[in-house]
Amino acid sequence: MSTLIKRSFSLAGHRTSVALEPAFWDALTALAAQRGDSLSTLVAQVDGNRQPDHPLASALRVLALLEAPRKL
């Protein structure tokens, strides 16, 4: 089982940390690069668009699974 990696972001004027598995961070970083954005920008967009009762880490995992470039 992979160890979680925690990263901190400033979102809507407050600091928050998100812990995800390395594969998810890799997928999100690739997706951000593909879009021409930084990882921080991508995380802020997800944070701004998620439902209040939907955890940020879960929203990021779903995004990574649905939209990140695939390596086969």
C-alpha cells in the first residue's frame, strides 16, 4: 500500500492540506500541465466547484480517475 503524501495549498484565503497517494498527485500534476495550469490552480478550481459535503481529497481523486492522461 502506498504512503500518502500531504501537500498544502492556500484556497479561498485559507491554508489547507490534502493527503493523496503518489499516483494521484502524479495524475493531477500531469492534468494541470496538460491544461497549462499549476497544480495549485487545479486544486483551487476543484475546491471552488465541489459540493460542500464532498471532501476535497475525494474530489481530486475522482478528477484524476476521470480526466488525467493515462499511461498504459
